[in-house]
Amino acid sequence: MGCETPKQFLRLCGKPILMKTMEVFHNYSTGINLVLVLHPDLMVQWDKLCEQHRFQVPHRITPGGKERYHSVKNGLELVEDDGLVAVHDGVRPLVSERIIADSFTMAATFGAAIPVLPLNETIREIREGQGHVVDRSFLFSVQTPQTFQAGLLKKAYLQDYRREFTDDAVLVEAIGHKVHYFPGESRNIKITRQEDLLLAEMMV
């Protein structure tokens, strides 16, 4: 993002992005058990932001780890075995209630469900200066929430960490369980660059 403030704490229409994201899930269902995984060095700052913005969405906090794998694993310790668990990027504040609802419905039916979008642009694989076009009809971008039967995801996280474990679906597939895909939305963007924040403000 090119700034000192952690991106999840940047303001989106006057409120930290992370709060916007958590509010979407809380508004979808006040019964959701929200678990926030946060870097230990940011917890004091988060408490101050909650006080400053009078943020009252109920949630529990646990420290993050070195990699995404370790952070999610820490979060799962606060999740019951029976039920569903959705793992969501804190900087995707424009996720719709439709996607949340679909993710829970599909996960309840199939055990594992993730939203995906087809790629629109030409994709070229380039190695050592040589490139070729890849058939994009088989390629999709992956969004969150990635939602699972809680016991299944916990079982997947019993595996030792490997570099290829870049998201939760990969871990679930590694224990032999098929992941169900459903349509995501173009507005469910992950805010990682300055222009993403400007785009999000326009959509809000």
C-alpha cells in the first residue's frame, strides 16, 4: 500500500477496512462466532481503534503466525468441531451477503466450498524469457470466504506446513476431499494496492 499504516486499518469511508469487513458478517447473522486473527504487535492498536470508533461487534482475538497457515490454525482453536467455519480475508470488505449465504449452504452440502471468478484477460506463462499463452477457460481467480465443515478443516490442518499450502482449499484437497466451487463477484475485491482502496470507496 505504500504507507506505514497496516492495510486492514486504513480508512474506508471513514472506518477501518477490517471493521467494515466484520460488520458484513455480523449483519448477515448476529449469531456468527467471529474470530479475528491479528498480528500480536497490532492488538493494542486494534483495541484503540475499537474504542475510537465505538466498534461493538462481538469477536474474539487470537495472535497470527508466521504464515497464513499458522494464523488460520491458531484461529481454528477457537472454533467448535461441529458446524461450519468460513475463513475470510480481512481486507475484502465488499463481500456480499449472497456470497456468505452461498458459502455456508454449499459447505453444509459438500463439506468445502469456495467462490471463484473466471479470468477475463489473456494469460501468458513466461519462463526464462520464453512465453506462451495459457488457455484461460480453465483458469479462475479464488476469493474468500472459503467455507468448510469445521471438523474437516481442522483435520486438514493436522498436516505439517508445506509451502504449497497457500489457502485452505489446498489443505482440504491434500487429504483427499473435493472442493465445491461457486460463483464469486467482481466487487469482492481484496484491497492490496492504493487503487484498490479508491475503487472500494467508489463502490461503497
